[in-house]
Amino acid sequence: MILILFYLRKMPEKEEDHLTPATKLLEKRREMGEVETALAAEKEEFQMKMESLAQRRIELEKKEMQLKESVIKFDKFLKENDAKLSRAVKKAEDERDLQKAKQKEIERLQSEIESLTTLKEKLQRKVQKNSKFNRYLEQSVEALDEFQEIREVIDRYETLTTNYKDLLEIEKENQERINDSRKELNTYLEVY
């Protein structure tokens, strides 16, 4: 652009006064050729700058698209990470809840074990205490021909106990009847 302005400037008028019209015409044509050359050079430079700018615009648009794609990918990545984090937090909470439940179950079972251990010890002491009766029953079975097994002795005992209770009940009822009859007799004797 500066070259064009340089060529368009008028030459000092003093020099033009000495030149003939043909020389002036040639001079003007030469200046016109220089101006056209400079203009062509400027046009070519302008065209190159426009092409460079167009190329740069294309590159910028590509970079903008890449940046948008990167932003979309990064956003997707962040959402996936948030989802993974949420799942991990929920899984950790579920595992803590499960661990608490398991701990309560362990405590309950330990308490039950303690109770059962205490009961076992109590029953073992009772078995040991009553083992002399078992030996006695074994000796009784061996001594008596009437029984073959301890269970038969126990069954016989239970039968006799039941019969005894029944007999006590019958005796009680009979005693009540006797008492009632005595009262009636006393009442009858008092009346007559």
C-alpha cells in the first residue's frame, strides 16, 4: 500500500517544465506501469493474505470443533466419574450397613453361644449329679429278670406314678364323700 502511495505522488513540477509532451507521456506510462506492477504486487500480497486468513480461519474452525469435541468428551468423562463416584459412595454405604448388620448378628450369636454354654455346663453338672441314678438303674435291670432295658424300668415307674396319682385323687374324692355322709348323718341325728 505504501508503494502505491509513493508512485501516485506527483513529481515536482519543476522537472515537468523541461520535459516534452512525448517524454511526459512516456514518463506517465512508465509510472502507470510501475503503479500497475505495484498494484498487481499489492493484489497478489492481498490475495496471499486472504488465502492465509482463509486457511487460518479453517484451522481455527477445526480447532474450535476439536475444542468442542474435547469439551463434550470431558463433560461426558466428568458425568461418568460422578456416576462412578455416586455408585462407589452407595456401595460403601451399603457395605457399612451390611457390616453393622453382620456385627449385630455376631453379637447376638455370641450372646446365644454364652447362654448355650452356660446351659450346657448346667446340664453337664446335672448329668454328672444324676449319673449315679443311671448306674443304679443299670444294676437294677441286670438284677431283675422282669426288665430288659432301662427304658422299661422308667416306663414302669411312670405308669406306677400315674396310677398312684389317680389313686390319690380317688381317695380324696372318697374322703370327701365320707365327710359329706358324716355331716348328713350328724344332721340327721340332731334332727331326731
